[in-house]
Amino acid sequence: MRVLQINSVCGIGSTGRIAIDINKILKEQGHEGYIAYGRDFAKDCDTSIRIGNKLDNYMHVLKTRIFDRHGFGSKRATREFINKIEKLDPDIIHLHNIHGYYINIELLFEYLKRVDKPVIWTLHDCWAFTGHCSYFDFIGCDKWKTGCYNCPQKNEYPSSIFMDNTKSNYKKKKDIFTGIKKMTIVTPSNWLAGLVKESFLGEYPVRVINNGIDLEVFKPTESNFRVKYNLKNKFIILGVASVWGKRKGYQYFIELSKKLNPDEIVVMVGLTEKQKKSLPNNIIGITKTNNVKELAEIYSDADVFINPTLEDNFPTTNLEALACGTPVITFNTGGSVECVDQNCGFVVEKGNLKELFNTIQVVKEKGKLNYIQQCIQRAKKLYDRKDRFKEYLELYNNNYINYKLYTLLKRK
């Protein structure tokens, strides 16, 4: 069986690592796996396929910024990529993030409808069924249910500076993304599965497969992190994100720092150099790292991991923290709450800084030792990538067998 995955990145970031992990399991089982990607560089994959180049990305960004036409650029790059797909002739095509300034959705889905092969589409956010945004919880918008227009998040990712094309985008995406006979939607969380069923993608079967992580990497790991940053006797409150902004709860860490006791310190991973320069003294800023061992070391040395996200799907950072034995506190947001139970974490009211601080104090008073084993056991039981991504293999196999039977019957 030959499987082609398509994602914005390969081997970096959460979705890039998920694609790599699935690819490795495919190959371990004797199948062929390929990952097509559109941005940055490919990591840990010797069968990667680059879609377009940096110039294509920049031109797609420009089309998005001026005309709000995200997903409708990269025509040349997509035509060339489709030629490569036809030569590769995969049995299964697995889409991940097809937003990200690298592929033309009209051309891609015209091809998918024409070849009539099994398609798996893992949604990592809500972009597929809105006219613009990737999330709408933060502003409480529900236009996506009937038809987008006058987008209140026009300037958010994928940002448009001038035009608002959300009404047209919504109609086009609805037409483009519906009508594929052999497509299954996968979501990492029950929360997102519920939204998909309310959207125009509700015609497709929806299956929930939780994100998985590499438990051989994310586990309690010794390091000199505390020594390096002079944190030997500090209570470490950790936050990790690929991009820190309002949606990820950046402002809550800043506000939280004003309440901290002298023996408490915040560590934030994933900040830009500019953000680092404006931090208060009791927040240590670390720039983005794709070194997973370093991440495991930081998770392991933290006393508590907090995720004050205002809208999210099923954040792998929660899972990584648990696997390293660190309890998780999250806002009551999206699928983030599905990662924890009363033995390894807490869910607090979205935006409630006082409750967040008080819950941190509960963890501090009880001590991390009271949570470590429960955190690790939950990660092993529910979020081992080998178990979770075998579910994708089962999905591939079922679709592959059905497709082969369909092809044979069609010939007769």
C-alpha cells in the first residue's frame, strides 16, 4: 500500500511531527509512505516531496494579504505537484493542513474528484469550513454555520490587510470540498468532530483519532536546565507554543507574572526575540525549538504546565507535558480539556486569571510528586503514537480494501 500525506510542513511543528510519525509506522509495517509539504525544510523523512518554492509561498502570501484569497494561489506549483502525484500513483491520499500558502485548493480537489481514490483528511483546526479563519471561539462567531461575510477576524491568520472575500471564499470552499465519494474526515478531538458535523463537511463520515506523541522522547528526562537558568529552588510554571499571541494566552502569562511569589518563575518556550526583550524579570523566554529532547528536558523540570489557550483543537503540548510527568492546567477551551482528568490536571474557566493562579497554588501545595505517575500513566494509556497512529493504519487498510473491491466490481 502506498500512502501520500500532504501537509504544510514536514517533520517540524506539531502537524509536521504527526505526519512523520504516521510515515514511520507505515514503513515499519512494510508499506510505502511519502510526505508532500509546502514550507520550510523537511526533517526526518527521506521520501519527502516539496510543493513549489519560497517564491511560490511569497506570492501566495501576497494574494492572501491583498485579496483575502488564501488557498487560491500557487497554481503553477500545484499543477507540477499533481503531475508528481500521478506518477507516484498512491493508493491513499491523506490531507492534513492544506492551508499555509503553498497549494491551490481548487486544482487539488479537482484532481481528487477526478481520480476518485480514497481520501483521508485530518483537520487540525476549523479553516476547512470557514470563509477565512482557523478558529472562531475567541470572538464567538457562528457565521460558518450558514455562510461567512464581513469577517471580524479578517486581520487574523491568514491575514488580509485590504479586502474581505469571506463570503466568496465560503461558497467556493463549500463547492470545492464537498462531493468527494470516498473521503473520511478525521479530527483529533470530540470537540472538533462536533463542529464538523454542524458544517457543510457534515456529509462525510467523521472519526476521532487523538494525537499521539513519541513516548521514547517525551518522558521524565534529567538535564541541567535548572542549573543553566539558576532555577534550583524555584517553582517553575511552564508554557509552550509554536507561536505566542492573544489566542494562545500570551497576555495571561504577563498578568500572571504580577501575582507570583518570590520563589515562583514562569518559563515560556516559543517566543520571538522581540517578545523576549519585553518580558518582566520573573519570566524566562526561550525561542522556538524543534529539538524534542530539549523540550522533554524542560517539561520534566517544570512543576506545572499551563495552557491558557482561548481556542484550540487537541494541543500536543498538553500530551507532551503529561508524558514527562508534569500536571496540566488548561482553560475550558475546545478539545484542550479532553487531555486531562482530575488525577493529572485541572480545567479552569476561560480567561479567569484568579482561578488560574489559585489552581497553580493548589499544585504547588500538593507537590508535583503527587501527580507524576498519574500523568505518565495517562499518556501511556491514551497518547502513545504507536497506538494512536495504528488507528490511521487501520483506516488506510479499510479504505484500501474497499477501493480495490470497488475497482474490481467496476471493471466487471
